Amino acid sequence: MQPWTETNWCIDDYRVDEGVIEFSGWAVCAEGARARDLDLWVNDRKQRKVLGRLARPDVHALFPDRDGSATCGFRVRVEYALAALRPEKPLRISLSSGRKMLEHLDYYFAGEVAPMPPGVNRHRVDGTDGLAAFYIEGFTAFVKIGRAIKECTGLSYVDFDTVLDWGVGCGRVTRYLPPRDRVIGVDIDPVNIAWCRDNMPWIEAYHVNTSPPMLVDDESIDLVIGVSVLSHLRIADMTAWMEELARVTRRGAILAVTTHGRVTFGRTTLGGEWFGVWQGIGFMDGGLNPNIDGASLDDPDFYHNVFITQQFFHDAVSRHFEVMAFREGIIGNSQDLHILRRR
């Protein structure tokens, strides 16, 4: 058994300079394919001679058998005023392989939507203080989650009166929600909860312990967004928190949650032997994640990196939730997205 062998890519960073936006990152072709068949597009316009020109030894270490992985880095400059960008009219950055557009791997950039959290706060969300990880990854997750919900339920963000951002951080995703009756954001990180209270007053921001309950009424939530939360919970914690989400959601409520799956595993150096062990068991604890050291005073060993197979997770939540959709590796072009409905 092997980890992810398909095309993958990432935008690592961007810079703005006098009406020009420069994006940089990496792109690797599928196993057995040719790197020269990859092309980069911005708003459906192909970018010439961009890919496969910059050394990326870090990516080559992850994908040593992929054609061109040693020089898979890119930079692309786009003439576009940052001030002209907005969530209703973002830049769309796409990758194609041969004649096939890989739309599920698209990135979207809506500009630097205020308020901007300090780098230390951003680092506590995803382990980096880079603006691309915050603004591009955050808005892209918002777009992809909204699209998946629409495809399987016919509902848009505006159709949900009360939204819970479970693991709100410093509002990386929630800041793009259209106005509504109520938005609640909870997190185990008191630093970012304090920042949300001071800078995003339209969010009801609450600090929660590592174990339930949270200060949310029974059957009061219509939509739950949980990006990169289950990807850090051990089995007992996952079970407890999914029970808590069942308590606070109304019947028919929608949950959009992410997990580490095959694509994320493929970005590690764990290798095929560990992959086979994980696939056989369904759950694997990859060890402690240090991104928010000190946040969980009641349980300093709480925040881990874990991998969950689709079947393991869906079996684990089936008592309370119906699986509406599964999108492999689309959030951050790494994490799996699960759309659930409260029974």
C-alpha cells in the first residue's frame, strides 16, 4: 500500500509590489507522470515558463520519486492591484496536468481582509506566520467548504442562521462569513480568543477547555465549521468532542470538518510501512504538535498530529451524523473534508 501518488501543489508565500502580486510555491506531478506537463493558470490565463525552475530540496525529500521534484519551485508575477481584490471577486490560481484542469486543487486569494492578526497569533493557528497560509489558505478553505455544502445540500452560507467555528483561532475562515444572526467561535487557545474578542466583535468568542462541555446551548447551532481540529485529537478526545457537537447542533444541522488522510500522510516522511499499519488500523497518532505550546494548561499533551481513514471516522460518528460528502485532500490541498448532517 502506498501514500498519495497524485499531483499536488502549494502556494507558500506572496509579495505585493506596486500593482504586482508575486506568488511562490511548489508543484509535483503524479507518480509516473511528467513534470513538464504541469501548467499554472491565474484567472484562466496560462502562465508561461513558470513551473519547474527553482530548487526545492525540502519538497524533493518528500517526493524523491516524482519527476522534477528537485526543481519543482515556482514564482509567478501577476499585475493586479491588491486593493481591487475582495471575497466577491478573488484571484483564482489553478494547476493543470496535460489537458486536465485540477479544479479541486485551486487556490483563491481575496486580498488582506482586515483585521490582520499579528504573526505570533497566525503562527498559533498553523505553525507559520506567513500571510499566504493565513489569507490564501483561509479564504480557499472558506470557498471549498461552501461549494461542498452547496453541492450536497443545495444550501449556501447565508442559509444558516447560527454558525459555530469550532477551533476559530484568529478568524482565518470565519472572517469571510456574510452577516447573520449569530456567529460563535470557540478555541482552546486563550491568546487567540482574546484577540478575536478585541478585534472581531461580531464573533462571540469563547475559550474552551480541552474536554467538553462548551458554553453553547443544546440544539442551537445550524452549521459547524471545524478546520484542522480533528486532525489533532486522539481517539478519546475525538469521541468526546463529536458527542458535544451532537449536543449543540439542531437536527438537520450541517458539519464541515477536516481530518488528516492519505494526502497529508503523503507529505510526511513516514513511508509505506507506516502507511500500511495506519490503513490497517484506521487511526494513527503521529505525536505531539508544538504549535500552541502553553495553550492547554489543563492537558499540555493534548494537541497531537493524527491520521484518520475515511472509513474509521465515518464509522466513529455514525450514531449521530449522516455522511453527506467526502472530499479527499482539498483543504490546504492536504486535509480531507467531511460534510455531515445531524441525524
